[in-house]
Amino acid sequence: MYPRPAFAVIGGSGLYQMEGLTDVETHDLDTPFGKPSAPIVVGTLEGQRIAFLARHGIGHRYSPTEVNYRANIFALKMLGVDTVISVNACGSLREDFAPGHIVIPDQLFDFTKDRKRTFFEGGLVAHVSVADPFCPNLSAQLYRAVKATGATVHRGGTFITIEGPRFSTRAESHTFRAWGMDIIGMTTSPEAFLAREAEMCYAVLAHITDYDVWHLREEPVTAEMVIQTLMRNTAIVQEAIRNLAREFQPIVECDCRRALGDALVTRKDVVPPEVVERLRPLIKKYWES
């Protein structure tokens, strides 16, 4: 019996095809919210058990809107995961955040429209605080791990999530810059909010692949451009994950771990039993006390 994973990585399937990953197990799980995007791969790296989940499915089958974010986070919770690293491709909305750089953002703006954003429905309401949507402790550890690779990495920045799967128009891109956004992508929302509801520490490693479409001296972003940059950066991300595994400090005291403490507002006696059972992995420490 292996210990529960120290942390999980959600990203592309190439991230768990890493040299040195041993004792690999595959978990094909079902959740109350459906199946996750792909079976969860758990292996040992640098002495740590780490879970890997391909966000878009094996072979990149799901568009950003189609990803079952609730099932992905809930499945990780079922495996005992309480710490998540999200790897995202993104565009830059700033001159100094250049393609090939990496950003560890500290703020998030949700501009999506068609996604389920909460586990709490059907008779149980929770209002979690996401004023600071990314765990500062985990973000600091992730920043150090990326820095140790020698890559150019920026600490802090606001990440706007758009619906996709299309890229922005020039008018949209200029508007997002005027709003003060720094990077743009399609998958961080609602993943970060669901992780908070699941009382997980969550941080983002964002690859900059392009300048979106605002930069007049650069070609407008294309899927080919994104994929080429991601392929070049895969080795950097793998090294950063290896560094994090080697130096990882478990997070014990953190507000992320208590996110539901004052968020559950529905009287217990009116919550349907089937809702309690469905959400038990999330609420049991509050419901059974």
C-alpha cells in the first residue's frame, strides 16, 4: 500500500511520461460528477508519490469548455490529494512577459460563460472565499522549483480565463490589457475555485506561448504556435516538477485547508441525505463533528 500522493499535477499527458517515474499505478475512477478527463497516473518521483491527470484527456480530446473540471478535482480528492499544481498554456498581455517565459500568477479573473463552477447544488449551499485564489505557500515553492531550472520565471500576475476554444479578437485582447490583465488562458477557471471548495492548496505554472493578438510586431496566435512552444517547454516543466518533488515541504497550516469552515450556510436538517452522501469526501469533517 503506497501513501497518498504528496501533490497532483494537472496538465498535458507528456508530464507523466517522465524519466525516473517508478512504481506507477493507474486509477480509473468514477465520481458523482462523472468520470475525470483521463485515468489518474500515480508514481514515485524523487521519493514522493505524485498524481498526474491529463486535463484534456488522452490525445487532447476535450475542449476547454468540455473538460469535466468537477470530476477531475473530485477524483483527486478521492485519492487523498490536498495539493495541486496546474500547468497551463497562456498568452501574454504584457511586453515583458515574453513567449517561453513562465509565470506563477497570484490573481485570477473568470471570464468564462458555460461551465459548472461549484460542487454545491441541489440543497446545500457554500460560499467560499477566493479573494486570493492561489495558495501563496505552494506558489512560493513552485516559483523556487522553476527558478532552479534556469528558466525565466515571473512571480505574480493576473490570469484571465476566457471560454475558448477560439482565441481572442484584437478588440478583446486590447480590452483585457486595458483592464490590467497580465496573462490569458482557457482552463484555470473554474479549476481553481473547485480546488478551493475541495480545501486543496492550488498553484499555477503558466507557460507563455504567444503574445495573444494585441502585439502588432508579432504574428497572431495559432494552435501550431502554442504547441511548438509547449513542446520546447515540456523539459523545463518536467525538471521543475522534479525539483518540487525533491524539495517539497508539506503544507499543514493554510487557509486553503479550512475553506469550508465558515462557507456552509444551509441548515443541516434541510439538506437532502443524498446530497450529503454525494459530497461526503468534501464535507465529512464538518458534517460529522
